Amino acid sequence: MDRRRFIQTAGAAGVTLLAGCSAEQTGDSPTDTTATDGAGTTVGTPTEGSDTLVVATYGSFIDAVSSSPGDWIKQQFESEFDADLVWQTPPNELDQYVQRANADAEIDADVYVGLSVDGLIRLDENLEGGPLFAEAPSLDGQSNVKEGLGFDPQGRAVPYDTGYISLVWNATADSGEFAAPETFDGLLDPAYEGDLLAQNPSTSVTGRAFLLHSIKAKGEDGYLDYWQNLQDNGVRVLEGWDAAYGAYGGGEAPMVVSYSTDQVFANRAGEPMAEHQIRFLNDQGYANPEGMAQFAGTDSPTLAASFMEFMLRPEVQAQIAVRNVAFPAVTNAEFGGENAEYEQYAQAPPEAVSFTYDELKGNVQGWIEDWSRQVASN
């Protein structure tokens, strides 16, 4: 939704503060025209006489260590539009704006980038007034968004990228004889006892996605029995992606729940590709799309809409995907020759699956709590 954001936040803030999709923290730092105030908000330096567009997002979208999309987006947008793009990155992300709205405090942002279905559910459950976000305007390019990625029944959030949860497995394990199973049922084979590392769905986005995928596969009435069988077969559940992937990298198990862009990182790091194989259980990957929305109180709705259209352009979608190590939200992203590495190693599932907003609202917390009680009792 993409590993960048999850390394930064997994095991700390948990799923309630995370967006759906992201990548490892390997992005470019902002240019020297930005500075960070004491509240953790990145602010630009507006040009006198120009319009200013304030876009709120999560920190690693603009300041990851080797290639994040924020700085590129800022430069490209400002080169075309007579406006300054200012990034705003509050430490508690969407929650800050919900809290400010509930306190009738000013919200000095125009667009939010990094919404997830979790965030929207939390927003709708906790916002006392409203609305925080406006219904999205009619946008050029929106018709190219992939079917199934839309996650907001109220039409506020427009997807701009997505990630897919998969297994990453090490073909060099067991003296080169190891191969991950192809199905959820295959994970229960005694041959895989103790071989899987997963994450806690109450504290990890990857863990939550894997749990939801198992509910898709086994049904609401069967997923707890399935997890009991996984426990009986020695699955290890760690608090977050960072801990689980670290254990995997240390050779503690030959399979880990992770992202289907894993080979992009492995290639960049010069790691053996055999240690970073991808498996889509049941030929499916659980989708974690990210979206953008316009704040209802923006003073610049036209400029905000222009920015959202800019984000959906085929060439911009390709850059977001490559730099955020995610997948484009649109069907017509334009990948140039310089992105051959990404196209070779980023693997999309034969079938993307997910739960809708309506299916999750009122259910997901109960599913996680029931899972937690069962795991704690064993």
C-alpha cells in the first residue's frame, strides 16, 4: 500500500493510523525548499504572488531515503501550474484532522493523500460534525481507475495506487529444496510446520490484510478454525512487518507475509532473487489501495481538482508506482524504458481480492478481536 510506510510504522501506531498501501522507506529526501516544524509538519516556502496548494500525507511519501514520490510530484506539478505545492505531514496523520474538526479548529490543508478504507471507517465513526472531505469532483482520468480499487461508497476518495499482500519465500531453504504451497490449505501441510511468519492484525497492516484474506478464503464461520490449524502447524505471529521480515531475513523461517513488490527491493539491494520468491495463495493477492480526497473546507477547490487529475495522469501514475514501490491505480499507466526494473520485478496477482467499506464497517474490529482472543488462548 509497498513496504516503505510499514517499516516506518508497523508495530507502533497499528492499523488505525495506517493507509492501505505503501513501500519500504527508501525515498529521496525533500529538496532544500522544505523545512519541518516542531509538530512534525513539513512546510514549503510559497512563492510570493503564486497560489498555494497544501497537501497532507504520511511522512515517507515525501521523505523516504532513496526514492519517494513526493519531491518529484512537487517539482512536476509546480513546473506546470502557477502554484506552490506544500506538503503537510502531521505525525498522527488522518487522526489529526479528525481531532481538529471535532474541536472546530481550522484545517489548513486542501487535499489528503494516503487514505485507506480503514481510515475512512475510522473517520466516519469518530467525526462529530462533518463533512471532513468533499465528494470528489468529476476528474479527467478517473474512468481509468482499475475496477475493484474504489473503496469509498460516498465517493470522496479516489485511488491513486495499490499494493498486494503475498507470501515471500526462500527457495534456498532446506538445501534448495523448499517451495511455498500454492493454497491456504497447503499451509496446513505438516511439511510446513513452523515455516510461516505472520503479523498481528491488530498492530500491522500486513497482518490485517492476511487475516482478511483468510476470511475471504475460509468465510466468517471458518476462519478461526483455519487459524487454529495454522497455530497447530507452528505459525509464528509477530507484532509487525518489521519484526517478521527481520526474522525472515535472519533465516528463522522460509516464508513471511509481505508484499508482492519484494523483488523490486531485492534487486535494488543486490540480494539473491531465489531468497525473495513470491507466492499468491489461491492465485490471489489482497489489495490495499490508497486514495486521495479534497478537504471540504478548501479555499482552492479548482486547484485541488487539478492536482487530483494530475495524480491520475498515466505518466504520473507510473512514477508514483516506481517511487512508492506500489502498483498504479489506473489501467493506462505509462512506464518508460527507465522503469524496466520495476516492470520486471513487481508482481501483480492473477486475481485481486478485498472487502468493501460496507463489508468491513461494523465487522472488522470484531473479527480482529475474536482472532486475538483465540491466539491468546493458545
